[in-house]
Amino acid sequence: MSEATQFGEVRILHFGDVFFGSPFLSPAPEKSAERRRLQRETFERAMQTIRDQKVQLALITGNLFDSDDLSDETAGLLLRGFRSCPACRFVILPGGADPAGKGSFYESGRFPQNVFIFGSDEYRTFSFDDIGVSVTGRGSGERGEESAAFPTLTRKNEQEFLILAGYRRETPDNTEIVSVGADYIALSGNPDPVRLEIGGSSVGYSGWLESRGYENEQVGGANLLTVSEEAGARRLHGKRLELGTVRCLSRTIDVSNMKNDSELIGQITSIVRDNSLGHTAVLRIELTGTVHPGFRIPRNAGTSSFGLLVFSLVNLTAPESDPQLLKDMSARGELYRLLEPKIREGSDDAERAAAARALTIGLAALEGQEIKDL
């Protein structure tokens, strides 16, 4: 019997960018509690996956949390999760959002014995000889810091499976990847769950455990990896598990040729339907184009949920040039001349959107129209 065979199959779960403690304040503060609840449920689902799949090693490569002062509730959730999986070893690499260091939660002494945490002083290795796997890493020491230049790894024997854990926003170049000599390079810092095969090494980004922004439209999750013996060598196979529930999308609608708000509502409804968005989806619609000052974007379009978790409408439209209003000496003309430059040249989206809304409401009021739904 070969030395490799005695290890049997090894299952590894790789995830990161959890961001416990990060506030969900935009674009719907009233949904913050709901989003935190879904985030906790996703973490618990990851722990259940570890138990169901008999995972022996969990890699958490950066940004487990995003707070200098975790609440007792969040800390308790994390610690209970680790303790609920006694057969699994958790290897944690502090990342740019949750750096290791004096006063950090990582130095609280509260973690159970099956949790192994990389410090930030130098690269070190945790060896798990019973499964033939070694994990090397170095945590971030300051907020925003990424992993230092990767080291070159050395095998104790031919059957040892080498993993390098790191936190990088950008994918390392091929030369650095090859020089490491790892079987698997486990990374976080990029919202996309990227998987590459370069020079005999497999490189995997964990992506987000739970979707938290518009940079990636996929549901969050983790990489489930299996190390097994094939033709006398240990090989890695992996698949992506969707563990999250929230999906975030951002779309742009040009309203230049629209005659009324019913067309706008129809297009938004189509986006919701065509993308199969449900009650755990976050959708942002940006309105662009030039519109006649009389075009109305109802206020209730910006607050209607369309059956979603969060819906937001950002008005980035600009008014059509109206020579008559520019020359109009009435209050309507004064209002138009005041706000039109702010809409076109405002310092940011919020200022331009506020100016556009003010013009819509002002013109409607001056025309004697009902404004409660604008």
C-alpha cells in the first residue's frame, strides 16, 4: 500500500469575504436587520455543509469580519459554528478588513482548539499529518493590507499536499504562482469565484460567501475541494457551492424616448421577471438619457419593492434643452435656469438626482399638478 493511499479522500471547504459586522446601510437602511439575518443564516449553512460533507479542513482566507469591535451576538455565532464542527480544522487568515494584531478578536483567546489563526509577523505553516495536508500563510497586520510576496513551499514528502493561503485583490502573476510550488493557492479579496490552473498549481478565489454588492451578480458561496489519489499521485477536484441567498443586480434604463412612467414600470417589471428575481434580490436601476421637463418619474417607483428585498431607483437623467424655458421670465423659467446646470454638472450622482427631482416637483407645482406621488 502506498503512502498516499493511507490518507484517503480529503475534503476541504474554502470561503472568505464574509464581513461580519459590516453595516448594511445603503440603499435601504430599513433592510439592514434582514440582511444581517440572511448573512448569519448563510454562515450557519456553511457550517451545516461542513458536517454533511464530512469536511476535514476549512480555509477562511480573509475578511471573516469587518469590525474592530464584534458584538457578543456575532462573536457567539462564530464560535458556536466552529464548535459545532469538531471533526473539522478551521484555518483562518486575517485579511485586509479584519487584520490580526493587538486588541483584535483573533487575540481574544476565545477560539476553540480546532481553529488555527495565522499571525501577521511572518509566514508560518500548519501541518495536519493525519490527512497529509499543510497550509502556509501570513495574515494582514493592518487594515487594507494585502498578503506579502508569496514564499516558496517545500514538501516534507512526495505525498504531502501543499496549500498557500493569501489575501489579494488582484490575481498573482503566473511567475509568482509557479514559484510558490503549491498544489492549491487559496485566495480572497476578489468578489468573483475565480479558478485557474497554472504551472501545476490550482488557484482559487473564494468569492463572497453572501453577495453584498453589484460587483458580482452571482449568489455567494464557497469552493468545495476534494483531494484524492489518482495514478499514484494526489489530485485536486473542486466545485462551486451556492450557499448564499441574496443576489444583487444593477441595470441601466435609458428613458429618452419614453412617453410616460408606465413604460418605465414595464421595463423594470421585465427585468425582475427575466432575471427570476425574488424576495431575496437587491436591484438598482439607474435612469439615464435626456427627458422633457414634463416627464414624470413617480416617487412611488423609487420606493416600490417589486417583491424584492431592496429596490432603488437612481435618477441620472438630464433635461432636454428647452429654449423657451431658458427665455421664460416667469417663475418656471427662473426655476429651470437655476436647476438645469446642477442637473448637468452636479458634483456627484446624488446632487444631480436631487436637482432633477426638484425641477420635476417645482414645475408640477407651478402648473398646479398634484405632487404627492412625484
